[in-house]
Amino acid sequence: MSLVHKTVGDVMTRDVIAVGADTPFREIVRTLAVYRFSGVPVVDRQRRVIGMVTEADLLGRQARAGGAVGSATWHLLRHRAFSRRGTTLTAADLMSTPVETTAPDARLSAAAVMLARYGVKRVPVVDPDGVLVGVISRRDVLSVYLRPDADLAAEIQSEVLQKMMSLAPSQMSVEVDNGIVTLCGKVKRQSQIDIITSLVSAVDGVIDVRGDIAAEIDDTER
């Protein structure tokens, strides 16, 4: 028996805005400004992801072209017309490729690692054929920590303590306050305490685990 974890598909944005390889520079800027995105996927005619265009890509191009971006802000840049080069550059010229993607059935923890490792804010979600089916952002991943405390307590009591550890509510109490779990009770063996703590920590939405758990037998001594 194992815990059921939320997947990328559970929290991703499904109504995805994307651009084509031939989308002009100014249209990309306009898309980012209108939807307040930091980047958009670039897709081919079959909606397969072929790249990603971000604010950094656009600013980098402007800098290489001699634009004064040292003191300019993105707010100012997106309201400029970019008339000098905006009609010739396309997403194909600007996009980063290959692009890191994830799958709908990937665990949220794996998506979090990807976002942190590559320092990106959004990752395209694709099906086995590489077709864009969603986008997951840092905000989406963090949304798991907004679970109600009552839901967390119920899952810990039912799925971890009762089903996985065979502990009745009378043996172990669970209190959750803003995602911080406090356990109080008594178990047979000392080694069970670490197991319980690890399992509870793995529940989606748990921020920290604290407790006052006593053991009848210390089986950790050699």
C-alpha cells in the first residue's frame, strides 16, 4: 500500500496559450503582456512542442541588437513597439531549444525538481507524442500547500496511521495547523517513529512534522 500523490495533470493549466514558429516578435511580446506570462511554448502545426520563448529570450535579443536594457524594465519594454526589428524576427529565431517538458502523470515533486534545477517558471506538459496538453508553473506546484488542514489531518489519520501503520485514532492523535502536523501518541517500537514521520512528511501539502511519540521498546540500540 502506498500514498496517492497528486500529479502534474491534477494541477496543470489545460487551456494553454502557445505560439507558432512563425509568430512575429511583436506578437510574442503582445501575448506575454496580455496574459501576463513569463514565457510561452512554441509549437508546430500538430501542436508538438518545439521550443520555448521567454522574456529572457526577448530581452537577450534586444540587448544583442544594441537596445538599452540595462536600466529598462520589462514593463517599459513590452509597451514599446519594437518597430525596428519587430516585423522580421519570429519565434523560431528567438526560442530556446530543446525544451524541458514533463508528462501529465509525473509527480508534483518531480516537476518541482525540474523547475528548480533549470531555473524556469513554467514547463510545458506533453503527451507521449510530444503534443502540448498543458503547462505547469511554480504557482501550480505550490498550490498543493493550500490544502485545508482538516483534509490533511483526515488523510494522515486514515491513509498513514490506520491503513499503513495499523494504528487506531486512540493510539495516535493528529493536529494540523497551517500545514504543520503534530502527532501525539504511543507505539510499540522506537523504529516505528521514524517510519511514521517519513510517511507523514510525504503526504502532499505537509510542511513540517512535529510530535510527542513514545515507544514501549527501544529497538534502535545495537
